[in-house]
Amino acid sequence: MTREYLATRVVGLKPSGIRKFFDIVATMQDVISLGIGEPDFNTPQPILQAGIRSLEGGATHYTSNAGKLGLRRELAAHLQRLYGVNYNPEIEILISVGVSEALYLAMNAILEPGEEVIIPTPCFVAYQAEVILAGGTPVEVPTFVEDGFQLRPEALQAAITPRTKAILISTPNNPTGGVITRQVMQEIARIAEQHDLIVISDELYDQLVYGVQHVCFASLPGMWERTILLGGFSKNYAMTGWRVGFAAAPADILKGLLRIHQYTIMSAPTTAQDAALEALVNGAPHVEEMRLEYDRRRRLIVGGLNSLGLPTFEPHGAFYAFPNISAAGMDEDTFAQKLLQEQRVAVVPGTAFGPGGEDFVRCSYATAYEKIEEALERIQRFMHQYG
Ligand SMILES: Cc1ncc(COP(=O)(O)O)c(C=O)c1O
């Protein structure tokens, strides 16, 4: 075989820096993993039961392409209640296979070949790849700890070219735990308006915030019209394995996403849609219980890392701490590898999340409190040796 069967854009994709790491972790014993980006909680019982009832009741068929109307209606009411944004459930909401699919749809629906999407980094590992797969060009704009990982408006402005089509923001952020302030959002909004850009706002962790309020980008004056809001159930409701999320956007934009979804996915899993409806109706107390526990762990890990000489920005959302590890006298890749091999603690090098991650590692605190305590002891031993 002399011919390259795979498309150039696929061959050129970098393997995820996270997966590589987990392949190593999977071969080791007694590892405390602070590497995982998903809740350690199982899905709350009432949600689980709704899924079981759905299956047992014979809901084993396709749903409408956009998802069950009852779920879309409930979601519209939920978004209006929480953020005051109005989406018509008939034509402005699409139930997807997680935010992962919604991202894929959004990029493929809006991008012409070579159009640019500005992506503040560090960010979720799939963003750049999704843009490339859709034929676009990702333009990374690093954010910095001294700004609380907030995007600098002047850096955003400087990244804009005649080919810029969209900005892809994420709040709360994976991996930094940063939450975009209203003030920075207003700056982003001003620039988006000035250059007539679409804003794709990934708000998957919206309900996991600590001491601050989540601002829904589409709720800013004039932004609803140009925003594709992405959200879901994976993190808030501990439902990663169910594979359900959504995209909400003005009908003219949403119909593009729906067309691709119709031909590629058909409809999101029916069981998961029924469980997601229960999550919206009765999930709030469970979310609050998990949020309080994440907050307790957050204070433990952030305080612990800081006291070990690893300066850690105070994350206000999601479930990640993002310490600067330069005091260990090595780069983030070496730190993650040595810490895993010598102390059996798994963290993810910050550069897996793009520029701006140099000298940082991501520590997930979606892990039991006692395990975080043990991990901190192990990191202390590590820092005694290298710090
Ligand atoms: C910021 C962000 N967006 C999207 C996703 C994908 O989530 P989903 O399970 O909804 O596909 C993740 C998962 O880690 C994430 O952190």
C-alpha cells in the first residue's frame, strides 16, 4: 500500500495529551488519579431510576432529530429561569450526544474552509481539533494566571483577521477552573459585535461555581443573536456516560446544526434524554450536594498545594486546580511523569490544554476527600526531594 488512505486533516491531528497519560496510568497499581475530568459520583438515584423506567417502559426507539420535545421544553424553561434567556424549544434547541457532539456540529455548521476561530487557552483538549476537522483554522490566544486566566481584550482584538468567524469561549473553564467575569464578557461582546463574530459559549460546568455567579453569555445585551450556547448534563449531574448535552441558538443558526445532526447522529440516546428530563425537574438538590462536596475538596487541594510551595490560582468553577509547578525545578511534562512514577499520583501537564499551560499541571478534585489528602502527602514527599 503506497497510498495514504487517511485525509491530511486527520493525519495532522495531534493525539490528545490526556489519553497518552491515562494509557500509562492504566498499567500501574496504587495510583491516586487527579487526572480524570469527570465526577467521581455516580449519577444520582432519581435520574438513574428515570433511565431504568424509560428502558423498561419500552422507550427503545429513536426520538425526533432535535430530541424529545418535552425535554427541550423543560430545558428552555430551565435556561429562562436560571439566566433569563429565551429559546423556542421547537426550533432553537437541539439535544446532542454531549457537548462533544454539539461542538462538532457548531463548527461544521458555521465554518467555510480556512475561516478562523479564536480560542482562548488553556482550554478543553477537543477545541482545536474540532475546528480543524471542520476545515477551519484555530487561532490560540493564551490567558495568564496573573489575569486570573481571564482573556485580555487587547489580545483578542489583536488576534482578529479578515478570516475570523467565531470566538470559542468556555466558562467555567477546564483546565484552569476560571470563570469569566461579567466585565470581561462585556469586552468580548463589544469585540464580537464590532467584527460581526459568532460566539460559541461552552457552559458545560455552569452549575459548578463557588462564591461567584455564572453569567450566561447569551444573556448579555445584543449577544443572544450571535451566540451558540452549549451545555449539558455530564458534569453538573454526574452523567458523563449517558452522553447527553445540548446546543441552543437562534433558529437560523440552529437549523444548520440540526441538519448535520440529522445525517450523522439521527437522535441522542433515548434513555439518556429521559434521564436528562428527570435531572432538570428534580436534580437541583443533588447538584447542590455534589457542589458543596467539590467546594470542600477545592479548599483542601488549593490550600494544600499552596502550602507545599506550588502557587495555585483560586478556581471559582468546575473541579480543577491548576498549580504552577516551576518550584519543582522541572517542566510540566517531567513533573507529571516523575510524580506518577515516583509517588503514584496522576496529574495532567498543562500544555495538554494548549499555550499558557507551560509550568502548570491540572489536578482534578473530582476524587474522594481522603484520596486528595493522601495525594497531597505524596506531593509533599515529592517536593521535599525536588523543591
Ligand atoms: C469544557 C468542556 N467542554 C466539553 C466537554 C465534553 O463534554 P460532554 O461529556 O458533554 O461531551 C468537556 C469534557 O471534559 C469539557 O471539559
